[in-house]
Amino acid sequence: MGPRHRFRIVICGAGIGGLTAAAALSAYPDIDVEIYEAATQLTELGAGIGIFPRPWKVMQILGIEDELLKYSEVERKEGPVPSFRYRKSDQEPGFDFYTLTTHGNLMLFHRADFQRVLLARLPKSYGIHLGKRLRDYQQRSFGPIEVVFEDGSTTTCDVLIGADGLKSAVRKSLLTEKAARARSNGRRGEAASMYDAIDPVWSGTNAYRALIPSEDLRRIAPDHKVYTQPTQYLGKDGYIIAYSVDHGKYINFVAFISRHDLEYSLFDGPWFSPVDRAEFTDHFSGWESEVQQLIAVVFIPAIRQLSLTISEYITVCEATSSMGHPCYKILAFICFWQCYTTW
């Protein structure tokens, strides 16, 4: 009898989604896992990450709670805890109108610290291959899945997990295959819906994010409430989220501007790019002083990223499934992740 075949999983994407999937799989030593990432290096993309109580339970199950707590100034608590302060801010003075209370803290982290903890959780046997952008995959009735990369190289696996972002090649290949099958079986309407669901569309909203050094804000606003209370500042056609990360060293700042008349249109420009702060500051002129103080210390170029709507048109069949809610429209920014699985 020859050597027993070891179950092999390939994960495309080494962002938060791919690394979390890999960390979960590390509980099964009889499974081989390889991670392929399109970027040539694992950069500290993004800024702040907030984890509410329910996903925090996943962190506990993964066994990374204690390591994560080393990177947060938030003291972990159970029971009812105020998590977010909501203010009507497109006027002076603004005012609080709601406080979100959760059963357990909203835990706040710098994305780079979160990524660092996930990477440390992976077994040394896991391979991480950089500069490997997926082109497509081939799935047959029997035998392994063949994964093809843009550089022409290939690999095989028993399960392919796509965590390769909103421009996911796994998603494109999966839905193209399913649409072709539906069309060949005479389900032309279903096939058309699947083809339409391949590419995300613009929601009409852009996000502008930056990390603000807390010391810069303290010079002009030593008593600003955002040091201790995560806050959403809301107004007409826009809002700002701000909270402290990295043991209070930085303020995570994200400003959102919405053009509802442009929902489901095409955006003429890059989905993700550095921009001058002037691109978003005019929208918030006339907003309350807490907002003006935050905007005043966004010195470096902000990062603009699109808010995109994804129609998650993936149903379970004999060879595919998705990690997520089937047939559900979601709003997502390109720093967020989605996973798709095929086996």
C-alpha cells in the first residue's frame, strides 16, 4: 500500500480573511495548507480594526486572544459596555443622540498588529508564497483542483479557498463556471444573474482613511473625546468614524462621502489610491468643532477607497460553496475580505 494522500488546501489571499482561515485550519495537523498572495510583500495595509463581541469569540477559539490583548489599550470586559458614541455633527454644536451598548467590549487594533498575531499562529509547515496572483482554476469531476497563476506556474489542491479581495479571481472563475452550467441546462435567466454578479459595483460612497498621530491632535484638542470613546460623527451625505489604536499612539480616522445618485454606476478612477486631503475636507465644512479638529491634523495624504456592493450569488452545489451568506447583497470596502471555497 502506497503512502496515504494528505488532504491539501490552497488559500488565495494573505489578508485578514486568508490568514484567519489558515489559523483556523492549524488545529488540524493532518491537513497541508499553502497560502498564495498576489503582493510581493505583506504590507501594513489598512489602519484600524474593530472586533465586536461575537467575532471576538472566534479569536478566543483560535487561541490568539492573549496575544491580541498585548496590542490593545482596551481592558477586556464582559457584560453591557458602551462601544460607540453617535453624534449629529453637521452643525455647531453637535450632540450625542445614541450610544451603542454591547455585551462585551469593542476591541480596537492596528491592522498590522492583528496581521502579526495571525502570522505567528501559523505552523512552520505552512508555506506563504508571495507574488502569486491567481489567474483561474480548473475543476474536474475526479482528481485534484488545478490552480493557475498569472506567471504561468500551477499547483494542485483538494480544496481552494478564495480570500483574494473584491476583484477575486476565485469568485470570477467560480461564477463563470456555474453560469455556463446553468446556461447549458437552459436556465438563461439564472446564468445572466450570475454573470452580472461577478464584478462588484460602486455604491456611490467613497471612504478616506488616515492614521492621525495622537500627539498632533493633543496639541490642538487635549480633551478630545475620541481618545477614550470610539465615535461616529454623522450628517447629510457623509459621516466620520474615529477611534484610538496602538495603545493610544494613533487615531484611526475614516471619512465617508456618499453620492446616492451615483449608486450602481461605474467609478472612473482607481479603486484605491492616495489623495490630497482637499478632496474630502470641503464636504465637512460647517460641521462641529470635534470634526474640524480631527480633519485639521490629517497632514499626510489620505487613502481613498471605494465602497462597493457585491451580490453574493453563490449557492451550494456538488462542488462549490461559499464562506458567507448566499444570495445576499452586502456593502463592503476594499479593505474588507470575502472567502469562497471550492472542493
